[in-house]
Amino acid sequence: MKNYFATILLGLTICSAGAQAQQRQSPNIILFLVDDMGWMDNSVPFSGAKLTLNQRYRTPNMERLAAQGVLFSNAYATPVCTPSRVSLMTGMNAAHHGVTNWTSPVKNKNTDAPDSLFSPAPWNVNGLSPRQGDSATVYAATYPQLLKAAGYYTIHVGKGHWGPMGMPGANPLNLGFEVNISGHAAGHPQSYLSEEHYGNLPGKNSVQSVPDLEEYYDSGDFLTEALTKEAIKAMATPIARRQPFYLNLAHYAVHDPITADPRFYQQYKDAGLNAAEAKYASMIEGMDKSLGDIMDYLERQHVAGNTIIIFMSDNGGLSLNPPRGGAAHSQNLPLKAGKGSVYEGGIREPMLVKWPAVTKPGAVCSQPLIIEDFFPTILEMAGVKKYNTPQEVDGKSFVPLLRNPAQDQPERALVWHYPDKWIPKGGPGINYHSAIRKGRWKLVYNMRTGAKELYDLATDIGEVNNLAAKQPAKVDELAKLLSDQLRRWKAPMPVITATGEPVRMPDELVQVYKMK
Amino acid sequence: MKNYFATILLGLTICSAGAQAQQRQSPNIILFLVDDMGWMDNSVPFSGAKLTLNQRYRTPNMERLAAQGVLFSNAYATPVCTPSRVSLMTGMNAAHHGVTNWTSPVKNKNTDAPDSLFSPAPWNVNGLSPRQGDSATVYAATYPQLLKAAGYYTIHVGKGHWGPMGMPGANPLNLGFEVNISGHAAGHPQSYLSEEHYGNLPGKNSVQSVPDLEEYYDSGDFLTEALTKEAIKAMATPIARRQPFYLNLAHYAVHDPITADPRFYQQYKDAGLNAAEAKYASMIEGMDKSLGDIMDYLERQHVAGNTIIIFMSDNGGLSLNPPRGGAAHSQNLPLKAGKGSVYEGGIREPMLVKWPAVTKPGAVCSQPLIIEDFFPTILEMAGVKKYNTPQEVDGKSFVPLLRNPAQDQPERALVWHYPDKWIPKGGPGINYHSAIRKGRWKLVYNMRTGAKELYDLATDIGEVNNLAAKQPAKVDELAKLLSDQLRRWKAPMPVITATGEPVRMPDELVQVYKMK
């Protein structure tokens, strides 16, 4: 842990040299986390070129951030939200923490869709817990707890979704945040509209009603805007005290219910988008406006030079129609499929990092990284070097990549594991899939059929050419790597209802399940 | 403002001498504010002896606090909640800040009951605002803002009720608090029960649903207990950082809906109380348990010696039946009437203050003081000496009384002004009354009838002997004092509907209104 201190006096500063040292050593850190935003849902050329979808969306502030920092073109999360958010908080892979599916706001409730063949995997349906002994939870320390203990002022604004009602994970204050605005058990807002009181109209509430925003009722402020104002209000306190802060600005946008942000909707409609896609694009631009407002605020407060901004999404863009418009699973092209899938459309994320005086403006990094890497990275950014956690941290700091984005790192295997049934209908790479990527090669394992697919991402980002039959040795190598890792982590596996046995690992002899 | 700083490092302390100085100079301050609790609703002999009601209620932790600090036997608030809470925050008398009645959770809504003779006074129905220009608000700086600027960690837990939804006063974060748990526009909880999710069951919400407590749903924790746990959680952060804190622990208890606290209900039922009164007593004891838990926590954390605890209520005990049991207006005996009234039962409060190394254990102070006095007092306790506020502060610091409770102070006039109609039915001293106390004398002015009553509180705490006819000179003197003060403050007055004229001041020729 760094030795440092902050003056909290406004006015005369005592020990100001020390305070400056502290300021120099402990940057503010903002994680700007968007919900359900796909890799292509913006005007930044994450693929290296402005493709069709990049021309549809307008995100000038993401462009501005990209111009000031590093663009990560191979950044990953998991296929759905809670697993990513728990990986973020704990530094553990989803197969390791076992919160493999989204958590219900209701305790002990398994959100897996019913299946004719499989019974649900024994995953941690009650999410993340900061204390030992809670049933069906992963017990772990979070990096906000460690940041807080190191003197950071820790703020959460927006979506929490770390655990259900009745469990400690429902409350961000239990996870290392000292300020919480609007974070709770729910994974999406009942409403984005102030006229609907964000879901709190009398007699019309649900578990998704957004708390803490009464001030904005009937103000006309879209939820994204209200949360931005609250985030700015919360940052003012540590800035005034010259205390380093961590802000987890976790927007509810752009999760369903897809709703027109009236500030931006019409221009997309006029551009010829159908209503659903124009609404979606308006939510994207409202989110981008929030990013710009935050950046402007930091500049006005003269702290932009000491504030790291990390931009990330928690899973791929939704590709179901409805609620999206257009052909199903086309919304993240050139990536295949979307949210819920282990194909690139479901897991590859738009990620940007600006670290003043560290990152080079306009840099690009194509090294793969994954959401659990944020845990050690953010702690390293904060100068928190030694810490103990009850969990073994799987993530690896990407600070070296921030310093040198072109650095050639040894090839590392990244793992995705989704032993759950997200939607009854299924879809490409959706429900009961695992995957592993090492270097250019990606193996996709279908737990239902036992099928293994192999893709060369260096030449086939769209995962259209399955090379499994041509390269059986590579398949076996990756299947072994993936299986060993899943076994080591004691990853939950679906249970074959007829036999009571767990589904086999991809390197084991695979039975062919009868499809009903 | 004090010059001081706090180290925020856990571990090696830099500038530790300075930090200790800061700790010595800046005590933690807890305001333990109960809602609707009457002067007699406890086992502490505020009257000087254990009377009947003191024998009914069990509040061992209030007794414990009284034994450690100063008991104030003549402490006052206003007849209803929002006026007291705004006086507390602003240091202004209710007649001055103009928020003379309780604010609706709904913006621009006048909560005065309809009247056949009067139209509502032009009071500030939108409550307190930290910014200029909001309609029907009082614009003022709050002492938590000043404490925060001076380096205090400011926490609000529980009932807010400073302004309606859609206005900044709905959000404690706008009033100087950096942490807010469960404070919002509402003045009471929809439910005290975790089984009812404190009013958040799907489809059953109201503007009184208590936010931020999902963690406790179905836990069995009564609302008072859940808030206590949250307060303790929030204090842990500044204690770990050795940062001075201000905690506004504003319980929803013991406001209606009167609900059995299952931990304590049965014993009161067994003691022969009717169901309503047994429930009420159980809420009182649950509140007292909270006080004890807070005191225990401070001791365990070794900060009790540097933490001031102020115990207070916001208005007199409710004396309506229903919801209370027993004869109406008997619940605060020997005091007359209850909540809503300018008689002693509506405004005299159980107040205790422990300031380690300042107050003498078991001391009693009979000097009158009033809720707006808390503003300068708390700032003086914190060592915040120079500050500017947009409002003129009416309150007077009672720090000298804490140092010397027996100090004979020059007689000072205290004013109550309630130009509103609280309940359709009315009651003793309820609706359209003002009052003034100077020394032993109290004048009560009925705006509806023009009648003036005079009581000698030194011999008649129950206000049963109206001495107005016997002492006309004293009546005139106090009427003049009261009127001058109300005129100076531009106090809102009810409007005589028939003429459009405001009701006259008590020293003006008083017309006799026809009663319809």
C-alpha cells in the first residue's frame, strides 16, 4: 500500500508538498462502464476502419477520449452483465467466481431458462458477497474496498447488479463504496424517463424502479443525464478536499427498455433508421454526451491532468429482435451474434483508457485482455501494491500495455464460460457455451452438442470459417487448455437431467446428446 | 474556519501531531433525531421526576446518555416536522424561513387543510433549497455544507423531508451531505417492516416507500434497526480515516404508521397497554435500542471520547386517537396537547447532549432553547467560527450552557408560528396559532378567534390557568414582542378569504371572525 495522505482543508494547505506528492502519486480513476453496449455501437474505428455501424452512431466524446488515450481493439468481457461485473469487482474469471449468469433481484432464484435436457449448473445465484458463509455467493474482496482502505474516496453511481435483494451484494456500500447513488439489485431500469419517475410512479413500482433520483422527477432529464449530474455532484467533494477518488459510473444505458432519448432521437429517425434502432442510437449518443460532460467537468476543475478515465462495456450489444430492430444477430457486424453469445459479438468490448502523462494520445493496443484484468490494473494505477484477498485473482494488470501499447506479450489464454441458458430460443453461440482464445486462435465449445469450432481471429474476426476439421491438433490443444482451466477453477457445469451427471469438459470423450 | 487536516492513510501516519491536534479540536458530532417523539415518551425524568408516562416507557439508553451528559428540560422544536427540520438546517425560525407547515412529497402542493374562513398563508410549500430562485422555497446555506467545507465527513441516514420530489430539497446530497441513506422527500415511511420491503413491494409503492434498504428485505429487521446498521456502516469510513464526521441519524420512528416492533411489543401488551399504545411503546424502545447500539459502537471503536451525541425530537408526541390509543391529547401529560399544537405538548422536546470533557455527567439545564439554536451550536462545536450564509441566522449557540448548565442567561423570547391548518378537526392549540415564551411567561395567540392566552410556565407547565384577564399588561407586552418579531421576519399569515387581507398581528386591533 502507498504511504500518502491528503489534506482535507479548504483554504490553507498544510504539508502541501506532501499533498502534491500524494496528488502526483494517486491519480483519480473513473471507470465509465456502459451496459450492453456493443463493440460497434460508436463512431470510433475499433476494427481499424470506420465501418457501416461506425457511420451510423455519433459518439464524438468517445472519439475525443480515443484521441487522448489508448484504444483497445481486443478487450473482452463476458456474454452477460452480472458475471462481468463480478469479474470486475473480484478479479476472478466467471468460471472461477461461479456467478456465471445474471442474478435475479430475488434471492435464491435461478435465472436459467428451463431446458429439456439440462438442469441448471450449480452457479452462484446470489452473486457477490463481502462476507463468508452466504449461500450461493462468491466471497471475495473488491478493489473499491482496497482503494477505500488506501484513502480513496469511492463513489458508485448507476447500475449495481452484484446480488439480489436480501443479500449484501444488493448494496454497493457493502462492496467498498462509501457513496452509492441508484445502485441496487436490479440489472436494468424500469424506465429512463423522469416523467415516469424512473419507474417509481405510485402503485407502478417494480424491483427495477431506480432509487435516489426524486430530485429529477418530471425534470425532463433522461436517466443517463440525471446520473451524470449526480456523478459530478459526488466528485465535487473529494476534489474540494484534494482526496483521490474512484468513480464507478455504471450507466443503466444502453440496456433495454430501449427508449428514445429525446435530445437525440429525431436525427436518427430522419437519417432513416427504424424506430427501435433510432431509439437505440439516441441512447448511445446520450451516453456519449455523459462522457463528454464528465471530461468537461474534470477540465473545468483542473483535475483532468490527474484523472484516469477507463471506458468499457459489460457485454456485447443486444442482438435480439425485438427489442432491437433489423435482422437478429446483425447488430454487431462484422462481429458474430451479440449479448449472451461467446462469439465475438457477445464479448468484445469498446474499450478506451486515458492516463495522463502515461498513455500516448491516439495509441492503439491490439493485445487481448479481459474484464478481470481491471482489478489488478486499477489497484496498480492507484499505487496499491500489496494487498490480501480471500480470492485468488485471475486478472493480470494491463498497466504495461498502457505504458507501451505495442509491447509484444507472451500469448495468454483467455476463457469464457457460460454454462447457462440465457434465452429459451437460443441463438449463435448463445446458451451452454464455453470458449478460449490464445493468440489468433479461438475455440468455441457447445456443451449441448459437444461440438467444437475453431476460428482464426487474425483473418476471420467474424468467425465464419470453422477450421476445426482442418486443424484437429489445434482443437485438441485448446480443448485441453480450456478444460484444464475449468477444472482448476471448479467451474459450474450444467447437469444432464437424465443421468444427474455434469456435462463433460471439451477434452473428455463427448457424448452426443439427443435433441428433443 | 478552523485550520486542520486529517490523514487519510491507514497505516503510517504522516504529520501525526497535526492529526492529533485535529482530532482534539474537531469532535465527531452525532445528531440523533427522533420523529414525532414527545417529551414524556421515555423513562428519563425530564420534568424533574419520574411521572406516570416515564414509568410506562423503557429507554435505558436515553437514561445512560442523560447520566453521561446534560438533560435539557426546556428544549423546543416547532409543532410539526418540516418547519423544525428546516430550522435545524438553516438556523432560522420557522416564521422567518417560511416553511411553516409540512411539505408534501409533491411539488407546489399546499398541505394546509381547507378552511371555511381562511385561505392558506403564502408559506414556502417547496421547502428548503440550496440555490436561489426556486419558487416557494427558502434559499439558505446549511450547517452540513459548512461542516463539509471544513473537512467533516457528513452523513445523513433516515428521514429527510426538506423538500418535495422534483426540487433539490428532496435530495440530502444537495444540502451538504456526502452520504445519504434513505432520506428523500417523504415525511414518514410507508412501512417499518422488512417483510413489506419498507413499502417497496412490487405494485404497492407510494411516495413514502423507503429507498436504499434492499439488503434488509425479509431480514426481519425493523426499519429502525436497518437504519442503525447503515449508520454504523457509514461511520466506519471516517473513523478508519481519522476524519471528523457529522452523522444526522434521523429515524423515521416513531412517526405513524404506528407498528409493533416485534422485539419489544409483547412486554408492553402484557403490561396492560392497549394495542396502539403497546405498539407505540415498542417503537420507542426500538429507537432507544438504536441509541444504545450507536453508543456501544463508538465505545468499541474507541471514539466515544471524542464524539458528541445530541438527542432530540422534531415536534411533540402525536396526540390524536386514532392512531394513538387513549383519550385524545392526553399522551403528553402533564403537557397539554401534542403534535400540531403550540401548547407545550406540541413543542417541548426530550433533549440530551453529551460532549465528552465538556458536559458534566448527569447535569440538568432548564434554560429554554429552540431548534434553530442547533445551527450555530453545532458549528461552534466543530470549531467552525467564521462563515457566511445567505440567510440571517436566528439561532443562538447553546455551547455556553453545555459548559455551564446552571448559567443564568438573560431572558430571551422564543417564538412559534403556525399560520396553517394541520388537521380539519383542530384541537387544543392546533391550527392557526402563534406563541411566544419569555422567561416564565408564555403567550398563545389564536389567529382564528383573535384570543390571547397567558400562562406562567414556572407554576403551570400544563397551561391550564389562563392568566390573560388578570395580567393584561403582560399580555400586551408579549403580544407586542411577538408581533414585532413576526413583522421583522415577514412571517406568512393566513388570508381572510372574504376580504383578501392577511390575519392581523396579535398587537393589532383584532377583529372577531365569524365562525361558520
